Amino acid sequence: MIPKFLKIGSKPVTIAYPLPLVSFLGFCLSGDLISFVESYLFAMFFFTAINLWNHVNDAADDLKAGRMDAEFLIQRREEATAFVIVCYVISCLLVLLGSKDKEIAILTFLISALLTWIYSDKIFIGRFIRRLKEDYRTEIMTYIGTTTSFCLLFWTFFSKVSLEGVSFTIVLSAIYLSGFFLKDIKDISADIEAGYRTLAVVFPPSTLLKFSVFLFIVAIVLAAISPLLTYPLNLIFLFITFIPLLYCIHGFWRFNWKINKKILPELKTYTKLHILSILSLAILSVF
């Protein structure tokens, strides 16, 4: 049962878990291998908690949509809820043991944990108030608060909060939020049926794609002018990221930013570009 919970908790794939990109960037900036391991273990338990908790609460809707694992989670709801709590506790202990700036780490952990719990919950608090994920305004608020606090918390595994840590937080938050604007598009039919007012329901997919690209450009520019990279490595970083990005933007523009099969090659390249940007930032920061 636990392996099944861990497997479900690893979805969706993010730059922090199961991909170790955020930990890798922190390692390249600090050279601290132990912190790399500690931070990735934290990400594993924390993301398992928030992802599994989200899947547990959405299991009834997912079952109607024919999603895999939904019936299993409905049958094992109590055990899954207990496992979520255990994962939150373990991630908290890892913060207390591994953080190099504990006051900031505890505060940011509490913000991240509280927001992610309420965001998905309809078993406890969600029985009395509308879930944060069901309206685009509270959805945006939650993602901004969670992403920035999580990234700052992550940095404390490698060093005390500094200008470099703030830059790490801002750049990664912008990259992560760039992907956030596209995440609900695949669930638009289920969200409409459930009566949710998510971003994908309220805004046209073309608008969300434009928001996503704009945020990604902001992230790339901020990374290039931040203390994370020195001259001329920041120019190399801009070249590596902007050339494929311009290819994607040209493809999106040709078809009026409409998300369909015609822009599939550019869309696949664009999603992979988020990974490439962090990898290139990490590798170039070593020099």
C-alpha cells in the first residue's frame, strides 16, 4: 500500500520532485552534497503529502472522469489521509534537522503546509468553506504564497537567507508559476462539470499561454541579471534559453496562440525549456 501511495504522490511531475532540479541548482550554487540529499528527501515527502492529499480529495471527481487510482483512493481514504499527515511530519522534521536558517524555514514551512492542506481539503475544513482550488482568485493566491515560501524554505537547506537566496527564490518561483498557468487546461471539462471556476474555466487557453510565456521571459531575464550568474555566463544563459523560446513564440503566434495539435511541437519544446533553463542555470553557476 505504501509504495502505491508514494507512486500516486509523485504525480504530477515538478521541477522539485520527482525531478531533482531545484536540489541540483542549490547543490551547484553551494557545492554541498549533504544538503542536496536532505533537500531532495524533504521535497519527496512534502510533495508526496500535497499531491496525495490533492488526489484523495479529488478521488470522487476523478472516478467520474475515469482516472486511474481514484477507486483505490476512495477505498483507502483513511489510510491515505494518515499517510499524508505522516509525510507532512517527516518533511517538518527534515526542515528542523537540515535547515541552516531555522526561523525562516519554520515560518515558510508553516505557510506552505497550511496553504497546500487547505487548497485541496474538502474532508475537514472544506466541508464548511469553498476550497481554495475551486476559484481562480484563491488558486492564484495559494500558488504565489506556496511557491515563494517553498523556494525560500528550500534555499535554507543550503545556506542562510541572503541576496543569492532571494534571487534563487524569485527566479524559481517565476519558472514554476509559468507552468502553473497551463496546468488546469487538461482538466477543463472535469472542472466545468464540478462547478469550479479555475483559471482554465474563466480564461481562454490562449490567454493562459501568453501569461505563461510572459512569466517565463521574466524568469529568464531575472536569472541573467541576478547574482546567480556572472558575466559573460549570463549572456550564454540568455542565448541557450532565448533561441528555443523564440522558436516557440513564433509557432504560437502563427496560430494565434490557440492550443491545438498544430502547435504541439512548439508546446512540447516550451515545456522542456523550463527544465533546460534550470539545468543550464545550475551548470553555468558552477563556473
